[in-house]
Amino acid sequence: MKKRFIAVLFAVVFTASVLSGCSTTVKSKNLTDGIKPGPVPVYNSFEKDENTVIAQFSAQLLKQLCSEDKNVVYSPLSVLYALAMTANGADGETLTQMEAVFGMDMETLNNYLHSTVNLLPSDEGYTFDIANSLWITNDEGKFVVNEEFLRIVKSYYDAGVFTADFADKQTLKDINSWVTYKTNGQIQNILDKIDPDAVMYLINALNFEADWLNDYDEYAVHDGMFTKADGRTQDAQFMYAAENGYLEDENTRGFIKYYKDKKYAYVALLPDEKINLNDYIASLDGEKLTNMLNNIVREQEVETAIPKYETTYDTEMSEIFKAIGMTDAFDWRVADFSRMGQAQLEGENLCINRIIHKAFVRVAEKGTQAGAATVVEMVAEGAMIEEEPPKRVYLDRPFVYMIIDTQNNLPLFMGAVYEIE
């Protein structure tokens, strides 16, 4: 029987309220203090070109995900964190292809994601926290991790590093307890079991929640009709408000609605009525998204209506990344993850098996909750304007939306609404 070693990367992104009394007891051996991080620069801002590259990565995923008239929500930042951590273990053509998909080399991307921790603020009314951990089997007969890989993960991602007996049920409890603690109790038992051949788990946890700068009073919420992608209508509750922030291009109207302190914002993009949403999404790229976000007319009043909605979405992304050029990483015969570590049985080779992404978003009167989970499974196998009347953008038909940080217009979440759930 073919022997397989499995390494699974989790990037857990979610939104949650802080739960009192939430704590964790980890009995796995903590190696964190024994790994000395190297010097890493911290940027106070990102370059314009880098922000456009991230927008391009986000748009690529949106195009691939929106092949059906089905609501989509995902976190490009979650996916990027998971794959960036993976890519630090890659080399050769495998690394070259991954960097091409990211749109930047690993040194730049590591610095970008490391600085993101410092540039995405948290305060009363909005929260954005990032945490990472690495869990490694203590069975060196199966797998030996490279120390340089640990140093990089610690340096750029401030990851906690644990080693444990993966055959011990307590290790499963430890991993789940860590995730539950870092997600303030919202995500429990993310891992149902530890595969007998698992050798590594890398976990990225993001905690995001934000209240509107101006929330909706009861009188501003009314029943209405949403026209779905197939032309049928359905009942929906719409939240009405006047905002100051309008954006448009040749076939798009949209607006920006801020969260508390204006550090984060919700951006809605409504294509012209005669344009199919999937055709519109196919026309999006990083430059187009960046130009729209950089040219928001903040003095322009716009009458808005947002439907109350909640979307839960999950997908397996392996074929998506193969389609956009990251092929070698999934082929055990050519994949090169030698910088991550070595499987100890002769003829075995690490490769990515699956990239699983799960996400949700909830938009309501008081604010927005959005969350996602990304799993990368690796296996080792052989063989200013003149005053004018207000604009109006009512999201009563299919639209695209983003949750961004307002300093760099970094897409934290993106999605498309075809119907109200």
C-alpha cells in the first residue's frame, strides 16, 4: 500500500464577538521561544504597485469562483496567507509558479504580509487580529522540518511553533483549543481528526468585526424586492441611508460605507442593468479595481440601499490555482517543497493535495461580520466636483462587494450576491 505523509495548512479567518472566560491549555511542546527570528523590516505603508498586485490576485480568484449564479464570499487575504506560508517551503519551478500567481517574489510578499499586522488597526468598534501557529509531528521517522523554514515562519508570521505526538488524541484537542481561543470561541473543532500520516499543520487565524460608522435606525429598514440573476424576484429587507462616497466607471456605479473610525469600509459595485454579473466580473482586474477605489468622490452624496444578507460559502481551490498557472505544486513527481522539510521514506515527495476555502458574511443594521477558513492540504506521494443632485445606488439586483482597509484599499473580503440568503 502506498504510504502518504500529509501536511495541512489552515488559514482561519472569521469575525466574532469577544467571549469572556475563553482560554486554552496546550499540552503540546512549545518550541516558540527556542526559535530566534531574524531581522524583518516593517513598512508604514505599501507601494501603489504592491496594492494593485493584491487587487489583481483578488480579482483573479473572484473570476474563477463566480462561474455559476451562486452567492460567493471569500477572503483573498486568507488564501494569500495560507499559500504564502506554503511557498516559503517551496523551491525551483514550484516556487517560480507560485510567485507568478502571487504577482510578487517571496521576499516582497513576506514583508507585505508581515507589515499588514501593524497596518491593520484594531480599536473599540472594530477588530482585526492576526495569529499564526505551526504544529509538527514529533515522529522524525516520518518527517523532519527544516530549521530555516521555522525561522522564516517565526520571523515574518510570528508563528507559535509546537511539536506533538499526532497519534495522541490530546494533540487534536490542543489544535482545536488554539483555534477556538484565537477565534474568541466562534470556531470550534475545526479539525475532526488527525490523519495517521499527517506531519504538519500550519494555522493562520484572523479575527475581524466592525460596527458601521452610522448604523441603521429601525425606520431606515424596509421590505422590498430583489431581482435575482435569473430575473425572478424575491422578498428582501433593505437598509436605506445617504452616504458620502461615490464611485463609477463606464459600466459601474457604486458607493463606500465606512465602519467605525473610518479605518475599514464596505464597498459596493453595481454593474449596469444590461450587463450580466458574471460578464462584469470577467472584466475586472487589479488595475480597474484600484483605479475605482483611488477615485472615490468623497464629497458626492449618494442615496443607498443595502439588502440585509448572510452568505456561507465553501469551495476546493486546487483546480482554480492549476488554471491560473500553479501546476507543479500539486504534482508529486515535480513538486519541490524541499525548503519546508523532508519526508523520511525513500521515494516520497511533498506536494499540495487540496486548498479548501470556507467563508461567511453577514451584513445587517449594526455592522458587518465576515469570516473564512482556508485549508491547504499537502501530501507526500510516490509515483473634488461641482454640487449636483445625489446619486442613487440601490443594491436590488446582483452586485459585487468588498470589505477593505481604507489606508491601502486592501481587499480583506470580496464577494458577489446573486440572490438574498
